[in-house]
Amino acid sequence: MTNSDFQGSALTTALTEPVSVSWQSPSNIALVKYWGKKGRQLPVNPSLSMTLSKAVTETKLTAFPRNADGDISLDFWFEGSQDNTFGERMCTFLQSVTDIFPWLAQVNLKLETHNTFPHSAGIASSASAFSALALCLCSLEAELCGVMLSESEFRFKASYVARLGSGSACRSLFPGFTMWGLSKSLPGSSDFLAVPVTEVHPVFETLRDTILIVNQNKKPVSSTEGHSRMTGHPFAEARIKQAGKNTSDLLEALKTGDKHNFCRIVENEAFTLHALMMTSDSAFMLMLPETIYIISRIQEARKEKGLHICFTLDAGPNIHLLYFEDQFEQVNKLIVEELLKNNEQNMRIDDLYGNGPVKTA
Ligand code: DP6
């Protein structure tokens, strides 16, 4: 699959007035981790995530008439202010998809975006940001060039485009559980775009994710940089094999409602991600003492109190505590009385299983 499979049209008549579209798109939390790339933003192993509900990016994209074609012309606004750093990343991304959206060179663009969650809170903002932008691009293309796609073609195209901006973003296009990366365990899976996991026991629709903030500082090593440390990693081959097995085991656990195996696989993946960082060339460690304290308490509480809880981590020190709706009260007590008790930040974000992106205008 290449960009030409998704190639769109150019404008046939010049734009005479501004046209806007808006989307709200969620972040997602990886349960099997994408870690390592090949080719043009393709994953070295399959990954599987849960789409979140409350952590969303709201994006409005407007196309204005332009006199002459040229490079991307972008006016970028983040949280109500012009932002050059993120704007440059967005601009580079838009430049890279002009073969898919030739009309991008024929309009002036204004992109306004804001998040419902604090920056650097351990929520993947690039996943929600690039999925929202990809959806806006596909919608604007429909408005400007009359490209008509079915609902599923539209989502798959948006997933393909989002991937080119940030790998994990391609998984945010669908409700619930989503998989990205070719795997024999899921027919239709692909390295180029994500697909929804549809065989899911209803108990997993009651999953909650409370993010326990340990530290909000900017990460010393970005995810993109972290991925590159997998090239030539001494454990790369074993990791790819393990991710394949964890993916197929997790699909089975999701199908059968097996909470025990779900927790086992999710924690194995979180530990592996951080172990890979710590054993790469120019090794680095993103966990902090508080992270380790909270992980230990979660594991003890699971045994002592018989709770179905587990943790996962992104490429950072903050903990995603996963549990089920029916144990909300006991888990909430644990969070308040033990997990956050000595935590200086003392901050949490309560999120849950989400239903996917929403078109808002
Ligand atoms: C640890 O998708 O942020 O969160 O493709 O370079 O933008 P880029 O990386 P990104 O990597 C996410 C890594 C992860 C695991 C995951 O979400 O699967």
C-alpha cells in the first residue's frame, strides 16, 4: 500500500469563500506497545490499544481562497495562541501528504486546535492531534473536491493519513479496541492503517483508565527518538516475537472476557517497553521512584484485595491504572488513600473506554 492508493483530487474551480470542518478525536492507551519503526512510519510489531473517551483534541481546519499554488501555507493556533514549534511539525506533515491531498497547495489553511487534558500529563497528545487533523483533511477533501467515500473507507483513509503524522494516532479512529500492524491473529490487519477489534466481551467495555500523574515535566527522550533506539537493539528479534504472541493472547482474552490474562499481558507489555529503553544503546530510564512505588502497591493490592486491576505506562513516568466499572469504589479508595497519598503532584485524570471520534461541524 502506498500514498497513491489514497490519492485524492485537486480543486477543479478556485475556492471563492472559506470552508471549515471540525472534529473531536480521542487519545488512546496502548496495551500492546508499538516500539520501533521501519520504512515510512511502519511498525516493527503489531500493537493494540483502547480508545479513550475524555482525553480528546478538538480541531477546526479552514481552507481560504488562495491566488497562486505553492508550498503549504498554514496559520496554526494551539489553545488560542499561535504556536510555532508544534505548527512546524504540522506543516512538515501537511507537506508530506500533498500527494494524497493535492488541493492543499491550492488553499491557505488555518488550523485551530485544543486539548481537553493538560499537556505532558502522560496522555499521548500526538495521537489525538494527528487523528483529528487526518479526519479534518478527509472531510475537507469531501467538501472541496466532492470525494465521496463510504463510512468505513473514510475511517481507513483517515487512519492511513494519521499514521504518517504519528504512528499511534492511526489507532484513535475507531471505538474501543483497535489494532495496528500485520498479524495472523486478526484477518484484515495491516501495517499501513489500524483496524477495529470487534470480537470483544462486553465486560471490557466497562474498562476505566485513571492516569496517576507522577511528573508533568517534558520527557528527556521523545517517543520518536525512543523508537529509533530499537534499530540494532540486542533484543529486537525477541521483542518482535513477544509482541506477536502478546497480541494474539490479548485478542483471545478480549474475546473471552478473561480479566486475569488481560492484566498479565498488559503489565508484561509495560515492563517490556521500559526494559527495552533501559537496555538500548544510549540507554535511558523514564520511570521515577514514585512510579515504582505505585506499581508495587497496585500489584500488592491486586493480591491482597482480589481486585482486577493492572497498570500500563507510556513512554513516561505516569501510571495508567486500568480497572473495571464494578470495582470503581474499592479502586477509588485505593487511589485516594494509598496511591496518591504521598504524591507531590497529587493529580489524577479519570478516563474510560471511548466511542471514537465525533464530527462537530
Ligand atoms: C510508547 O506514536 O508517539 O506510546 O510515531 O514517532 O509519533 P511517533 O511515535 P508515537 O509512539 C508511541 C509509543 C508508545 C506506545 C504506543 O502508543 O503504542
